[in-house]
Amino acid sequence: MSSQDVPAPAPSKNQQGTTIDLQGVAAFARLVELLAQELGTNPGKMQGNLPSGPAAFNQLIGEFELNNQGFQRKLTVLSQPGSPLTLRFQSSHGEVRQEKGAIPLQIVSDFYIAAAVEDIVPQGRALARYCEDIFTILDRMVTLGHSSKLQGMNVSAAEIEAFEYSETGNLVRESTRASL
């Protein structure tokens, strides 16, 4: 019996075809794995959402956490066809305010990169360095509202003045009021 004699299965009327760009999915997985490796953590989860109907993945999501020194950090990488790559950074601190009903401060920041994931993967290490820098900034911002850190701060006027004058261009200058 030859291959021409084997009947092809008849397509079902209810069957819908789904096209999956496996190279795109593999590039996304490589990017998430590379970021996790460079940031010194493991990817928490990667998932893809399929739409209803004949289409490719409509969304790929990769998440991982970087928790240390009292900070809870989460990076979520989202990719959708026709949309820029989204990096969502979340940072909060373990110190919770003692006031009743106070909500811990959390900083969330989204960054959009208008390039294909395949184009970003070769620069994944550089992207990881930028992610570290972004988390450093968010960590500083999230601790601004912690009263326990600010209450113990005591800087004398002489120390502030010495600092101001040691900086080039002086941070604070005396001004004279113009008379009319």
C-alpha cells in the first residue's frame, strides 16, 4: 500500500486550528530564563494564554521574585502579539507601619520595549543590569514612607552646611531679594 492509498482523516467541523509561533515562545522562554539567571533567582512561573479561536498565543507571562534585605520584589515579563514587551516591576518592604489599618507601601512601575522578543534576547544581560538599577530605585522609593527609618535620623545643621559647601556648585545658595 502506498502513501497515496492512505486516506487522510476528514477534518471535523467543530475543530478549530491554532497556530503557535514556537520560535517566539522559545525566545520568550530564553529571555525569562536569562533574566532569572542574571538576577540570581529562579523563574517562578511561565504561562501562555490561548484565545478562543484560530490564533497564536495572545499573551505570554513570565514571573519571578527577588526577595532579600526585607524587600519583596517581583518582575513580570509580558509579551503579546502586536504590543511592546512589558516589564512590570513591583517592590514593597517588609516593615509594616504600626498604625491600625495602614496599607504597606508598594511601588509598581511598567516599562515598555517596542521590539520583538527575538531582538531583545541577545541583549538580555544588559537588560538584567537595567532591571537591577530599576529595583534599586524602587527600593529607595518604597522606604521613603517608613516612619521608623526617618524618626531615628538626626543630622546637625553644621553637617548639612558642610555637605552643601563640599558639593561643587553648592546645592543651596543664599539669595538676595531684589528690591523694587
